Amino acid sequence: MNEDHFLDGFLNPKSVAFYGANNKGQSLASIQIMNLIKSNYDGNIYPIHPYLDLVMGYKVYRSIKDVPEIPDLVVIVLPAKIVPQIFRECGEKGIKRIILISGGFRELTDDRKNTLTEEIVEISKAYGIRFIGPNCLGVFNNWYEKKEEDKAFNISIWENLPKGYFSIASQSGTLSSHIWFDPENLDLGLGKSISVGNEANIDIVDCLEYYKDDPNTKFIGLYLEELKRGRKFLELAREITLKKPIIAIYVGGSKAGNRALESHTGSMAGDFRIFESVFKETGIIQTDQVQEFLDVALILSKGILPKGKRLGIITNSGGPGAIIANNAEKQGLEVPEFSKELQKKLKDILPPTASFKNPIDCTFDTNLPYFYITLPEMLMKSGEIDMIIQYGVVGFFDVMMDYLKVEQIGKYAEFDIPPEEEQDKLVSKLLKPTLENSKKYSVPILYVNPMNFNSPWSKRLRKNGAILFKLWDRPVNALAKVCTYVEFLKKRQFESKN
Amino acid sequence: MNEDHFLDGFLNPKSVAFYGANNKGQSLASIQIMNLIKSNYDGNIYPIHPYLDLVMGYKVYRSIKDVPEIPDLVVIVLPAKIVPQIFRECGEKGIKRIILISGGFRELTDDRKNTLTEEIVEISKAYGIRFIGPNCLGVFNNWYEKKEEDKAFNISIWENLPKGYFSIASQSGTLSSHIWFDPENLDLGLGKSISVGNEANIDIVDCLEYYKDDPNTKFIGLYLEELKRGRKFLELAREITLKKPIIAIYVGGSKAGNRALESHTGSMAGDFRIFESVFKETGIIQTDQVQEFLDVALILSKGILPKGKRLGIITNSGGPGAIIANNAEKQGLEVPEFSKELQKKLKDILPPTASFKNPIDCTFDTNLPYFYITLPEMLMKSGEIDMIIQYGVVGFFDVMMDYLKVEQIGKYAEFDIPPEEEQDKLVSKLLKPTLENSKKYSVPILYVNPMNFNSPWSKRLRKNGAILFKLWDRPVNALAKVCTYVEFLKKRQFESKN
């Protein structure tokens, strides 16, 4: 069903021709070919170039008409003024799909009409061509040839990203690709990403239509500057959010933001209030911050939604517990005081200096199974909370290892640090029952380790599937956003029953 | 003048006795001794222990009275109930300074009075002892023995931090020390840090008094749950903020936050509205988020304050530019459209697809001197903006190096990557004139590289003194906070003139 959608061909081409590539890294087309090589693409690649013989090892053709087959896709990175001619040549060849990277079309004119854009739109109609762009950064498909784990169709992202079910459609190339420059974002995983650019032919609504029935898309990220087909967008989004959450950054509503948009894609930002009501009506999770966009997506990627907005806090330090509680309530979450029964149970097993009302502050304690397994289980089973933030999953062994490097300490210290392998097993043992409970009770759990994201303990936690943050602000904010979606779903379900 | 303040002795002791240390890493007192060793402390260390002979290589004494001198400082990590007896013994010995780490005093009682606390307060009065705590995590002084770059008096922080002029006083131990677990925070540098705990004897106001005249403290960070001496705090803060900015996290105002506080330090959080008005009256920069606390401090650490709230944006990608502009305006900053003159000047040097109204979007371009030097200089000189965020200071060479590792690419690619040394020199050359201009025109500049903080290019930028962020949300939010302080200063200066 999904394979019938016309966009599927853009993400799964068996052959691609490139205009504008050479062997120098400064060219975007070259970078795109390098991305294909790096992601083990095994389709045919046909560089078109007036005088080079080889581009990155691929035989070069002087013109599209010399290419020995009709490529499934053509990518163009050439100055705007010669693009109409290239479109015509592609049309003659029988090309049906083009990704037009080049800028310099609509965004440079004041009257928002441009003969160049009109020209290529007309040519594409005449030849039955569909095209993405202009002024875009390409596409990414981590689900190209589903059997091969290490193959992707990727012309836009530098990092080889782990497979995921998060799919993006973006009116900014940076939001569709460059936010993946930092491997810290890798835990999220990515499914597909489409940079739509100026939307002269294919727009965000097309992408939503495609993602709606895509089995490898379970939640969707959007970056929006304007909507060309508002009504259609509203209808589609309303339908999709019942099954797949959508998270969106919308830019607009400020004078400076609107000016930036006009210069960027030449778009006039819509009325902010209209967008606000569209988001509310459709249950789209809205954020202004790209980090929050990624954080919300990371939580959604585990597929475990909270049932309500009651937060349980487990901490081994009072300050962070208090800040989490305070911010959670300010963000609209509830931090309920536990029932007398639960408080009694907790008091019985906690050290005498601990608190047990919510937040649970178990103070400085190195009994790991009790911290990682027992406490979260008690909260999840209690039914008194819908989600957990656990502060203080510190890499105690990492800290100790670091101290041992100092000669004097190494000589006298008597602490047992399990070897790497044992630590691997330990973390797996500590997390497994809790992550299973998290699924069973549908209670998301977010961990906070103030150490570096790539410290050994942090890496172990992440490898075992923990949602990990370095400080405690972001998990609160992101959970509050996720809860707006949960509340929306409840309301829709209530409406459909009544 | 500052050395006369009684707190100075707590931060510069020539000898320390420790109760509760052993050779096992699980004890806080052991960790404190290890921190002293790691930070090359060369004063005398006297562990007190009933049966061990050596702790981390130091000779152990059975009792404080056996110690061959009167230690400048005593640190206690023992169960609360035996602390009064220890205080008495210390008093008899002639000890004048104690840091009482142990919890289990006020925070465990419901009526907020505790005979244990009363008892130690009385004992300390009788013997003329001043003490920090109970329920705290110790102190940190990066300015111990000013001549030796690598010496600190540090009993609370794991990492060896670079020297800085930022000093902290905190009612949470985690806020005073554990936020430094991640070396990503190291760019900030730290001067001094005092974890005040329950404030049974020494409180936040004492710390402010001390920092006020401390030449190595140029800006101050506070974490507040309550104020014991509100009027004094107000007076002092009002005086200090005219010379040294203060940034504070205050927790309270929500039901859950207050409950957490009661459990944490046993304090009743003050009325949120009173705190709000204190912050407003004193010009203290207020935030709820610990990351923002660190971000604001990082900006302040450069000692360059904007003169107003007009933001200039330089970007090589439209999306981030638009988001920055939009959020900046929402946060109360201005993103003014440049004058016709400046626009013309910019248009003349920018590529034809660029925008030049603010944001400046110079699009994909690899002319580094023009991006790093020319554009910021034009903005700073123009007098039309007060601060700059520059998006897209990407490590282009890093990306290329990574591609070259792939065999096929390495074989055919023709790009010149300067050797490490040349890149070092290049970054220094690119940043130096801009950072000098930043100082000269008093226009802070914040850089954003979406790559990892520890990628080679990011490291080079940071090493050369750039304020670097990975994404573009945080710099906007932090600058908006800094501007609240700038506006306060203007108002106060206006008032004092009129």
C-alpha cells in the first residue's frame, strides 16, 4: 500500500544520476555521492559532468541522454538559471523523479513569483516529472532494502544512523539532516527524512500522506515555516495522530522570525494563531526548541506512552529532586504525594535519612539493585504514578577508576571494581527488569546521569535501552510535551465514545 | 580585606582532620581525601579512625586530641547521634572550623526543631567554633595558593576544574559539585564553591559577604531553597549586583517543590512571590533550569556584557536562523532589521543567494575568513546590534577526514585537509580578531556547531576561547537572561543619576 505512493520511488531508487558532482568535497553533489558510498548503496550511480572522466570512481557521462538506462532518480546541484534546460533534457530521457537541491529560485524574488520556478513547474508537468525542492538537502532512507541491516539510501546525512521508526519531513535542510551531526543524538535512531525545500511540486502534505501508511514510520517529526495546503494538512494530521504521534517545530509569529522566513524559503509565515489552533485540533506536539524536538522524539521512540500526567521522582540527591518536582508542576505535570500505604512500604526499605513522599530521596547509597530495580518497580506497580524520572544513575565505578589512576590512591585504596565484562552484565541485569516493567505497566522511565554521555557507565545504560539525560531539566520539559499528546488522545477517545 | 573574613579559613586550611574516612571508595570522607590528593593539596591530612593505621597513606589518629597540631579544619562524616560528642572533643582541642557533612539532623524531624541540631549549635557557641552544614558536601577552592596553577583545596569535586572567577554557594551539594561531573561544563571554569547544607551556623548570606570582596570572584551562582536572613540578603545582593552579577536557581512555589524541600533540608520554602520580588529588586538573574544556570555563567565568564538587547544573527542555514530569530523575540530580545546602509554593504560582499537583513544567511560557503572575521566585524562595528549568535561553525575538515576513511572515497577524493597543526593555527587566526572585536565593542558572540562538543574543530574553537553551543536554543535563552541583568544595571545607573 505504501509502496504505491509516488514518494516511495524517491527513497528507494535503484539508480541515480547526479548533476554537479566532482571529486572535491566542497560540492554538495559530491557529498551526496560520498554519503551513498558510506552507507553501502549498491544501486547504479551516474555522474553527469562536462569534462571529468571519473567522479568518486564512477564513470562520468557528458549528458543524461548518454546514460545507459533511465535512472530512477536525478539529483541536481547546479546554478538555478540552467536548471530548466536540465529539466527538459531529463524529461526527454524519460526521467520521472528529480531532487532539485539548488537554491536561487523563489527565495530571491520580492513578488514571490519567479519565472524560473514557473518554468520548471511547467516543464515537469509536461513530462510527468515529480520533483522535490528547489532549495533542499535531499532525502534519507534507513529502510532501503529491508533485509540488509547496513544499507541505506542516504544522500543527506553524514553519520551512519541506527535504524529507527522516526520519520522527518522538513522545510529546513538542517532540521532534516544536520541535527544528526552529533552522535549524542544517535540513541533516537532515524527511519526516513525528507527535506522538502521550497515545495514547488512536492510538499509536506505529500510526505504526511506517505508516512501515514508507512510501516516503518511510527512517529513523525515536522519542521514548518508555512503550509501550502492547510485544510488537507489538518485532515491528514487529525487522522494520523490517532495512531502515530507527530512532533513539530513551527517558526513564525514574531516579526524577526517572519523576516527570516521570507529570506529563507521566500515563504510568508502563516498567522501564528491559526497554526496554534491547527496543532491543538490535531494533537500535534509543538515545540520551539530543536533539542526538545529531539528529546520528545527519543521518549516516543521507545513506544511507551504514559497513561496520565503523574510523575514519580527517584533521586539520591535532594536538590535535583526538588528542582524536578518544582519544574514538573510548573510545566503542568502532577507530582502526587504517595498514599500512606506506599509511603509505609517505602519507609520500611529506605535508609533512615531518606525521604519517601515523592520525590523519593534515597540519599547517598550504593545498593544498586534496590536503586535500579526495587524502587522503580514499587512505583510502577503502585498505580500511583504514570512516569518516572530517576536522578543519580552515576557511574560509580568510572569515578573510582579515575581516582585509582592517581599513584597514591592506587597504592592504598581497597575498592573492588568489576572488570568491564562484569559491569556490562551488571547493567544489563539492573535495567532489564525495570525496562520490562516499564513496558508492562506503560510507565516511561527516564534516567539522569550527570556524567558525560559517553562515559563508560552512560554508554552501558544507553546500549541497554535506557533513555538517558545528563541533567534533569530536559526530561521534565519533554515529558510535559508528551503528556499534551496523551491528554489529546484521551479527549479524542472520550469524544468518539460519546 | 577578604582574608579577614572568617570563611577564608575554611577554603585555605593548612591542615585538615577527617572523621569517617577509610580506604574504601564508598565513604564520602574517603572521596574527600582522594579529591585532596588528586588536586595536589600539600597541607597536612589527619584521618581519625578507631582501628585503621593508614588511610590513603596518611597516618591515622585514634582521637583528635592525639593529632600533633590543632588542625585548621575538621571534616566530619559520621552518624548524626555521635556528632555532639565529636564537636565537644574538637572544642577541647581548640578547633575553630568544622565542615559537618553528615545528614540526619533537622531534615528528619517534623517539628523543625531537633535537640541534636540545638546541641551542636550550643557546643559550637561555647567553644567559638564556626561550622558549615550539617547535610552538605564540602567546599572547593581553585585559588588555594595562588602561585601554583595546579593546586586546589578541593574536598567536593571529582574533576580537576580549570581556574575561573565563578563562585558558588548552594543549599544543594549536587548543585555545588556534581554538576561538574561532565567535562563539557569545563569551559566555564570555577573559582570557589561552598555547599552550605542546613545552615545551622553558616548560611548563604555569609557566603555572599565573603564573595563580595573576594578578588577571585567576579560573578556568583546561588542555589536557594530558603533564606534565613532575608533582609540582610536583600541588602547585600543589591550592593553586589552593581559590580558582580549573581545568577540563582530558586526552588519553590509549587506544592511538590515545597514538599521536596521539606524532606531535603527540612526548610519551609518561602513565598515564591517574595523571592520573585527580591530577585527583581536586586537584579539577580533567575532561572529554573540548571543547564541555563551553567549557560548564563559561561557567558558571564568572558566578562563581556551586551549594552542592550539587540541580537544579530549570522548563519549558513535558513532554518536555524529563523528559529533563533523567532525564539529571541519571544524571549524579549530584539532582532532589528539592519539599516539600508548596512544591508547594502552586506549585499555587496555576500553570495547572490544570501540574505542580509538579519538574520544574515550566507548559505553554504567555505570561505572561512569572511564567515568568521568579516561578517562579525561588520556587525560589531555597525553599532546596530549588541550581541551575536553565529550558527554553522562546522568542522568541515572533520567531516572530510571522516569520509576519507572510506576506501573508495579515499582513493578518488581530491580535497586538501590541512594537517592538525595548520588547523590549530587557522582557528586561532579566525577567532582572534573577532574575540578582540567582541571585547573592544562589548558585543558578546556565541558560536553554534551542531557537531559533538569534543569533535576536533569544536575543541579548537573552545580552546581559543569561543563560547560554543551544539544547538541554537540554549544561547538564545541564556542571552535573554543576561539581558535582564543588563537592563537592571541601566535602570540602577539611571536612578543614581536622577
